[in-house]
Amino acid sequence: MISGQANIIFQADPGFHSLYSGPNSFINRGEYKTSLVGTIYTGFQVRSNPHSSTELLLDIESAGGRGLGNALGVAGFTNLDVVRNPSLGSSPYIARAEIHQTIGLTDKMVEAQRTTTSLSTLVPERRIELRAGKLSTADLFDNNGVGTDSHLQFMNWTVDNNGSYDYAADTRGYTYGAFGEYDDKVWSVRYMLALMPTVANGLDLDWNVRRASGQNVEFELRKAPLGLLLKKSRGGVIRALSFVNHANMGLYADAIKAYESGADKTPNILLHERLGSVKYGFGLNAEQSLSENVRGFVRFGWNEGQHETWAYTEVDQTAAAGMDYAGSAWKRPLDKIGAAVVSNAISHEHMEYLKLGGLGFLLGDGNLNYGRENIAEAYYNLHAWRGAYYSFDTQAVENPGYNKDRGPFVVFSVRMHVDF
């Protein structure tokens, strides 16, 4: 299998009122930016029979362009395609390089959708799936049919993903790991051990799993959450997630204490990192078909919020809800309308650290008048021709970076996507 995609997102904001700005603030003057991500997917089935299959997957990717505000100052950033380290440039790199093994535990076969990460169209109903190599944690955990795909659905970091899920990844969103999954008729359970970056939001990974690693467990129940109220044909899924990260992380409380005692001139969590620090969290994710053309989803997430954000974004608690509506009613079945809201928060220690002038790798206004960061997003995805789509998207952000002294602001987006 050889296929590919290209995703171009143009975003603009007219600017907004701000009482002050800091080193990691979202720029409050109006600006516009464009991002481009292109991927070539390759896959080869080494062996395939009714009971088992072996697949080799290799993807080459390029990510270029820039994000609004240098992709700083907003925990729920407005463009999931933006790489958080623009100095990396747009040179192609290996995104995924993995082996995927399926082991059948029954003769009964069920249909499966062929994707870039799984090539089989028929799989055993009860099976074990194993993966190893370079992969994306977000491909395998916290998926949601309504809000996951930044190429055809929402664009916001904390709508498409659980913002409090500080999942193992380098700054481009990939890691090395080993993954296992057991699938039964209506439920699945999956686990992955993955490498963590050596520094927060870093590109280099720590290969010593005794010292640093990310462990992820998710249980999935393919039973309609509203099954008692809706027709049996209305499908739904509930997923419960937990993660534990071990890395050279710092405690917000240590950085605050050192600043207040006069040992540090400014709060700096980088000066208080400890090998073997532990950060953990939980997530809940549900989707439900509500009618022939309407689907809804919810996400909730929490992490302990005492240690610095290490790999994803500065969110310690999150709650999101949204829906999409297929265009069959106006005779465009491949078009889609979507709308979602998300509310993000941080722990008291995280809040105090930012208020005293501390910096995370994404946030830092130099001060903080705390309020929950609330975001609303809506899009129309228009099918143009074959694998080509155009999307028009609007996001409204209240209290960017949890700061009532900045914003609100609106971001307008146009997305051009093609699959080939």
C-alpha cells in the first residue's frame, strides 16, 4: 500500500485587548499564519491468513509553516498541525516505522476498515494486536470518531485530544514503544510502554526505560452510552484511559518555594527537575450516534498537576463536548458540520507558578489573573472532489493561557486537505 495526504491550514486573528504580555504570551496584535503537513504512507503485508497477519508500516512526513502567536500562550492551541519547535524546519523525517502483528483467537471474522496503520479488511473477532517501533501514542489511545482528526474535523489541540493527557511524544508527536491490545466482540483493552523526551517538549528521547517511560492503559466498551434511550442500531463507544509518566520533571511547589525563599530570582521549574519523577492522570471519552446523520461526543480528563507539563500541553483538567452533522439532509452526504466546546484548567500549584512569573514550555504571561480557558469551535467541511476537501472554521478563545487580563479573541481558519 502506498498513499498520502497533504493538509494546509491558513489561520488569522484580528488581535485583541491585553493588559500585559510575557515571554510565552499569545501575540495580541492581528496576524495570519499558514501550516503545511504532508505525509507518504507505505505498508506491506508480509504474511496474511485468516488467523494472523504481519504488516510493516513506514511513513515519511514533512511539517512546515508557522502557528499564530508562535504556538505559545494558549493551552488549547488553535492548530493541531503546528510543530511546537519551528526551528526544526520542514525537512522530511520518518514519522512512523513499525511492525504490526495480528494473532487470531477465533475463526469468526469481522469486517475492518483499512487505514494507514492497519491494512487488513477482515480480522478475527477475538484477537491480539502487537506493535513495536516508532509510532504515535495518539494514533492508538483516546481516539474518537467525532473529534480526533485535525484533517477533516476540529483543529483545536484540546478538542481533538484530551488536553490533560500528557502522552509520551517528542515535539513532533512521535515516540518509540511497544504496544499490545486484546479485542473481543464488544470490548478491548490496550497497553503501551513508550519513551519520554529527555527535556520538556524535546526532540530527543530517553532510551533508559528504568529512568524514564510513559505507560498507558485504555479500556474500550463498544456499547452505546445511551443504548437504553435510543435504537439498538445507534452505535456508541466508551473509553477509560489512564497514564503514568516517569521523567526528569520538576515540581511546581519546589520552584515556588525556592523563589519565595530568595534562592531563585524568578520561579524556574527547570532548576528543580528530578530523575524518576512521576506524573499520572485519567481520561474518559465517549461517542454516540444520535440519529442517522448526527453524532455526539464528550471527553473528560485530569492529571495530578503537581509536576511540569512534559510532552503535550499545559492542561491539568479538561471537559469537552461536541457533535457533527453529515450533509445528507442537503444532498451532500460527504459534507459535515461540527461544533464543540472545551473548558481547560490547571492545578493551584501550576496557577501560582505562572502568577509569580514562572514559564512553562507553552505558557507564561509574567503574571496571571486566573480563569478557566474556554474555547468554542465550529467548522464546515466541504467535499470538493474525490479525496479533496475544503473546510471553514471559527474558534473563540476566552482567557487564553488561563488569564482574564488577556483576550478574548477569535481565530478564522481555512483548511485544504487532499488524500491520494
